[in-house]
Amino acid sequence: MTSLSDLKHLKRLYYLATNKFLLMATTITLAAAVLLLQAAQWIAPIDELLSQLRDLRPINLLLAAILPTAMLRIYSYLIRHPRNVYLVDYACFRTSYKYRAPKATFLEHAHISPFFGESTTKFIARVIERSGMGEDTLVPPALYYVEPDCSLDEGRSEAEMVIFSTIDDLLAKTCIALDAIHVLITNCSLFCPVPSIADRIVNRYALQDDIRVINLSGMGCSAGVTAVGLAKNMLQIIPSGSHVLVVSTETLGPEYYKGNVRSMHLGNILFRVGGSAMLLSTCKHRARFKLAHVERTLFGADDAAYRCVYQEDDPEGNIGLTLSKDLMAIAGETLKANMTAIGPLILPTSELIKYFLFSTARKVLHRRKIRPYIPDFRMAFEHFCIHVGGPAVIDSVQLGLNLSDEHVEPSRMTLHRFGNQSSASVWYQLAYIEDKGRMRKGDRVWMIGFGAGYKCNTAVWVCIQPSPNANGPWASCIHRYPVDVSKEG
Ligand SMILES: CC(C)(COP(=O)(O)OP(=O)(O)OC[C@H]1O[C@@H](n2cnc3c(N)ncnc32)[C@H](O)[C@@H]1OP(=O)(O)O)[C@@H](O)C(=O)NCCC(=O)NCCSC(=O)CC(=O)O
């Protein structure tokens, strides 16, 4: 044991030494080598030295003055320049037909439930028909009991069912050794057991004892993008070439709402089982996407935004998640703010000029008859992965960004096949685009997450290498998609 842990510490020291000091050492060695080369010519008797000094050309003197400064500049640039971050690969939980919930089964369950009144079951029936979901979405095993088993144990086993198989898939895809994972970040908004889900993963895979672990909870459906942003930041400070494992999921069983308040029922109706695991690194070798940007927008200071997705007790004391009717408008505002922040980084100059001209004209002419110009984000991205909040969420983003039906197809089809899988849903959409064979090298993807807080977090990816085969969560059904959702419900 002692020798093993000594070995680990030595390895860690080696990493530190190589990373922190390698750059400095290289620079100093280079500088020294250049100086020595110069000096070697000068090491000679003093009169020879003096005559050589007299013979020195101005270019030599200039080089001697500039070289060390330039070296120092290059060194400090390299130190400060952020490292590129890559997505080595990702995996999504493959649903099992065992826990499939056709609409009729879901409704029958609501009818025989001891908790729900008639008006609630009517509401459920109406919304599920209009939900944009198909017949193959997955509910947690806990809901297969007529009185759902919302216990902690059941919650743990639901989380483990999703997370372990997804991580196993990712490990098999990437062939990464477990000790090459230096940071683990998990996000699960509603279910927050002690020890955390992240701790459970460390325990199950016996990850190394110096791994940094971060567990995000209560952060809503945009927390997957938050986790990616966090991974990006961690990769700037840990040894270069390290790996960060990010796991995004939602565990639903323990949070099943048992009351009769409509706005608290939408979660029961729309949320479905799902999970994703992503491996990020600063090493480009075998990476599939490059992370170009992460932009996080939080409207938490605004009371309406803060309360629009809110976990609370209903008047009977049943805990549930209230989804306010204001959600769509607030999501729109957060998206606008996010677009304003990320636009200058990704939009072509022509769009930026148009935007500038329109805003100036509006200011000068005091907004008379000039509508604000919404830049064309279709010029910056080939693909969009929009959080599958519900049909109304997808509709409003489509309208706001002026996207075609094909642009929102991954989002609508994910809702149809898998339901609202919270933070994991954007990864199912990425898998859809890849499995449909639409991803090309160099394509840019905009992942848009919305979530409690209220937040709009987005990530921009650039494809390095599309998936060589369609063996993800869509493998068994991609041939059936797209389906015409307008004919359903
Ligand atoms: C729920 C829907 C599928 C219903 O579709 P419809 O086409 O039928 O739309 P509709 O507006 O006519 O609504 C039908 C009935 O539901 C009621 N209704 C709609 N939204 C409601 C809400 N938040 N609270 C209470 N009731 C609500 C309407 O008043 C209406 O009833 P009546 O006719 O009696 O007045 C859609 O509105 C939708 O996609 N809403 C967005 C759901 C959402 O909030 N998703 C975010 C999940 S959270 C998430 O993913 C992440 C996050 O943000 O954290």
C-alpha cells in the first residue's frame, strides 16, 4: 500500500514538475544556449575580445538586447494563454424498453393513483397529448409501482442504473485508463443524496484518491453546460493533458409530485429518464470536438426569474417543482442576453455591422419604427442543440432565432423519443445529428441550455472528427426519425 501511494505521489510530483517548470526550463535553456553560443565566440584573450567587440555589428548588439526580452514575452504569453479544451467523446444512457411509458400506461397510472383528483388526471391527459412526446419515453422504475416508491434507496438505484451504464459506455469508447481521470464533475438538480452522486462514482470505479470531485445540485437543466464550463476552467489549472469526466443526469423517482397543483404537475408529465457522460481534455489526440466558447447567463437577481422554476411545498405539504407560466418569456430574455454576450465572438463581421447600424439608428431616431435587429445566428452555426424543455420552449427558440424546422429537428425528435431529460438532452441531440450523418468536420454546434435560477448557458463546439458509427442512444430507432410531430397530439 505504502509503495503504491508513494508511487502516486511521485507521479503527481512528476506531473507538476513537468507542467509548471517544463516551459520555464525550456525557455531558460534556450536562452542560455543562445547566449553560450554567442559567448563561445568571445571567450578568448582580452585583446582579441576587445578587437572582436570593436568588430561587432549593430545587428549583433540589437539581437543581444532584444532576444532576452522576446524570450520573456513568449514565456509569459505561453503561461497566460488559455489552453484549448477538447471533447474526447461522449456517451448517452441507452434506454431500455423495460421502463417504457406509453401515454396510455402513463394515464392509466394517473387514473388509479390514490393522489390525483379528476381535474388533475384530465389535465395530465390534455398535456401529455400535447407534450410532443412519443410512445417510447422512459419513466424511472420507481413509478412502476402503483403507489410510486419515492424512497432514497430507489432513487439511488435509479441514478446508478443510468450513470454506471453511461460511464461504462464512455470508458469503452475512449479506452481511457481510470487513473488518467483527474477531475470528476457531476450534475443532478433534484436528487442530492449524501454521500453525493460524484462520491458514488468514485466509489464504484475506485478512482484515484487525489481526484478532484465537484457535485452540482439544484442548478436546473442548464447545469450540463455549467459543468462543461467548469471542466474547461479546471483544465486550465491541472496538469496539461489531464482528463475531466463530466456526468449529467436527473433522478426523478424521489421527486415525483403527489399533489394536485397544475404548475407542479408539468415536471411529472414532461421529465423522463436520461443521462450523459463526457470526457474532456486539453489533449487533442483522438478528440472529436473542440470547445470554442462557453457563455453563462444568470438572471437570479430578478425575483420572477429566480422563482420561475421553484421547488416548494404545495398547500397540502407535497413537495414538487413549480414551473411558472412566465418561464417562456424569461427564457427568451436570458437567451437574448446570452446572444448579446456571445455574438461578437462568433458572428461574421457582416452581421455585427448590421447589428451596429440598426442599434445606432434606433438610438439616433429614438426607436421610431425601427425594430431591433436580431443577428442571423444561422451564419455562425451549422447545428443547434436546444434544451428540450417542452414543445413551447422549442417553438419560442425557433421563432426567436428564426431557425428552420431542420435546425430544431434534433430537439423535437429528442423530445419525441426521450422526453425532457433535463441537462442530458443536448447530448442526445448531438448524437441525433451524428447518427443522421449530418455532422461534418469543421461544423459548428451551438448547445443551448435553460434552467432554474434562471439561467441560459450555451457552449460552442467545433467538430474535429464526426462519429465513425451510429451506436449511440438512437442506434435502434434512428431509421424511424424524423417523425411528423404535428400529426400527433
Ligand atoms: C405544457 C405544454 C406542453 C402544453 O401545451 P399546449 O399546446 O396545450 O399549451 P397551452 O399553453 O394551451 O397549455 C395547456 C394547458 O396547460 C396550462 N399550462 C401551461 N403551462 C402551465 C404552467 N406552467 N402552469 C400551469 N398550467 C399551465 C394552460 O393554462 C392550459 O390550460 P387552460 O387551457 O385550462 O388554461 C406547453 O405549454 C409547454 O411546452 N410548456 C412549457 C413547459 C415548461 O415549462 N418546460 C420547462 C421545463 S423546466 C426545464 O426543462 C428546465 C428549466 O427550465 O429548468
